[in-house]
Amino acid sequence: MGYEESSTSADPVEDWVVDWDWLDPSWGTDAIDIWNAVREVTPMAMTERYGRAFMPVTMEAVSAIAKDTENFSSQWVSVAQPDAVRRPAPPITSDPPHHQGHRRLLLPSFSPRQIEPMEDELREYCRELIEAIGGDETADAAAQYSQHIPVHGIAQMIGVPDSDAEVFRDWIHRNFQLAPRDNRVREEVTADMRAYFGDLLDARRDDPRDDLASLIEHAEIDGEPVDRELKLGYLLLLILAGIDTTWSAIGSGLWHLGTHPDDLARLRDVPFDDPLWLTMSEEVLRYYAPVTMGRRVVGDTVVAGCPVHAGDQVLVTFPAANHDPDAFERSDEFVIDREVNRHVAFGLGIHRCLGSNLARLEMEVAFQEWCAAFPEYRVDGSRETTWTSGQIRGPRTIPVVLR
Ligand code: HEM
């Protein structure tokens, strides 16, 4: 099948209520305004670009979908062409009853007891990145800072070298930016990832180490060895979920502080153990939540008054729910010291993010070290900040004036 035949329409969106597209470039820059405008009209927008697919924008509709694992299956966690080949990447692609065993296998590695001891080393790593910027007047806070930190964190845990970071970022670009519209890209990038992790599993078979790759290679569930196909799926998921997500969250926070000097000033000389760092990070997660998931509809049901049918696809638009005025006071304001913040950036229900302790640690350390080093930095409005569209939304270039 040729490129043209296998790809969906990339025409610019004119009406977000009946023809939404998460790969439209304006999703990257204007998503929050888009969801707010759709919410004025309907709780559920739709499109025919990927077959029939819905986009809920209220907390009520998003929660209903995330919690209903009978009618909404995680076999498809990205809204893409309906005939795309979907391979398992447990636990994110697993439904009950299998989901629990896969999640239990990975969960202990991401507990606070495992993650907290990483703080000093992560802090040191952030300081090295800042030192590398040296005395320059300007920098790119994404290319020189935010994109590196999550790679460093998850690569160590999995047991792959930081020096392969470019390879991982290339997979991420192809997987999230190109594949939903193009099945051929999906097949190619999946083959590349499977080859890389197949070699890693082989290496750990006879030479186990203290890392996730070894844990996965030797994994058993209920006394039975885990199928190799699923082992590859765990590793694909961990690298994809572990990098782009937190890279986007750190970048969004740095972009926010660099465009809102009042908020940046509030953090000046604030000790690292002050709760303001925590409330700031949580508000970044609420306001700029980077992750939107997909589901396959497997049973006919009704969400927020809208009938959906088996065979349809839906987004689980967690970021849109975070802007629902029925769920948050002053939902359209970034409130740096927001006390009650029940955001759903990490999802809800059985698939709630397994890496949230790691993500939170990386975010807080990254913000603290950057703000301590550059207490007066600002985003350079004369140069372009670029944002990704689609499943993971965040800034990929953030030109800043440092002093
Ligand atoms: C700010 C950063 C992050 C955000 C906003 C985020 C968001 C999410 C969301 C919304 C889900 C729910 C998926 C669903 O309902 O289908 C999820 C699941 C998951 N996340 Fe994260 N994530 C982040 C960082 C990480 C990191 C660093 C890792 C580490 C590898 C990770 C690993 C996972 C895994 C394994 C799942 C699947 C859990 C399950 O299915 O039981 N995430 N994440």
C-alpha cells in the first residue's frame, strides 16, 4: 500500500466540533482554547478522519470513559487509522483481567522507595546540563535542558545508555507525530524498536543486571514465564511513556515561567523544601497536561448524552478535563499555589500512570535547578517556540534569554 493510500487527511481543521484532528498544528499551540470552545457547544466532539472517533472535553465524559473498561478497551490507546496493526504494550494496552498481573510486575520498580534515592543524581545531572550552557546569554531550554532529563532517568532504570537518546527521540517523533496518520510509519518504527529491545533482552538472558530489562527478561506471572512478545511490549511502553511525557511537562513549566515573570518571581529564593514547588509542579500538570490517550469502543453505550458504538474510537482527553470549569475553580487561570488540585494529568482508573513518582521528581528537580541558575530568564518572543501536536503535547524548542 502506498503512502497516499495509507494516510489520512492532513487538511487544516476548520470546525473542531465535527472534524477534530489531534495532529493539526494548531492543537500544539491552541489546544486549551480549542477544548474550551468545543465545551461551549458539546461535551463530545467527533471526526471521521480516523474512522468515527469522539473527543470528550468535560471531566464527566472523560471520567466515564476512563472508568468504563467494559465498553472502552485499551487495546487501542492511540486514535489512528482503524486498520492500523496494534501490538500489545502491557499494562497500558491490557484490559481486565490481564491488566493487573502486568501492572503488578512493574509497579514495585516505580514506588517512592525506589524513586526517591534517584534525587541527588538527577540534581547533579541537571546541574551538568546547566554548566554546559555556561555563560551564554541565550539558550534553547528544550533542546539544551528539558529533553535530556527524562531520558537520563528512564534509560538508567531500563538499562540502556543515555548515548542512544537521539535514537529514542527519533522513535518518539515517528510514533507520536507520524504514525497515527500513516500505517507504514507505524510498522517501520515498531520494527526498529522491537529489534533494539530484542537484542537487549537477549543480552540480559545470560547476563542479568540490576535493571528493568533484566527484570522483564526473567519475568513470570502466576508462576508462568511471560511471552517474549509481551516482554518487548513492556520495554516499548516504558521508553515511550518515560521520555516524551515528562520532557513535555518540564518544557511547558519552563515556558510558563519564562512567559509569566510574576510566577517566576514568586519562586525566587524559595527553599527547595517549600510546598510552593510542589503546588507549582502540580499546576503545570493540570494546566499543561501533556498526555491524551485513545480507546477502542467495544460495546454500544452513551457518554454525556452521546451514543457511541462498537468499532468507534475515542480520545480520553485528560488535558481537556483539567480545564473544565465544572471541575476546577478559576479553571482558566494558572494558580501557582492552588491548594486543592485534583487534576487528571496522570489519568484515572486502573491505568493511572505508573511512572508518576518518577515524573514528579524529575519535574521538581528540573524546575528548582533551572530557576536557581537563571532567576530572571524569559522566553524570547522574537524567536519561535514550537509545540508538538497529538498524543503528547509540549514545547520542542523554547528560545530563552537567560540573564
Ligand atoms: C508528566 C509525565 C507523565 C504524564 C503526564 C503521564 C500520563 C499518563 C497517563 C494519562 C496515563 C494513563 C493512560 C491510560 O489511561 O490509558 C499513564 C499511564 C502510564 N504511564 Fe505515565 N505519564 C507521565 C510519565 C510517565 C513516566 C516517567 C513513566 C515511566 C516509564 C510512565 C509510565 C506509564 C505507564 C507504564 C503507564 C500505564 C499504566 C497502566 O496501564 O496500568 N509515565 N501515564
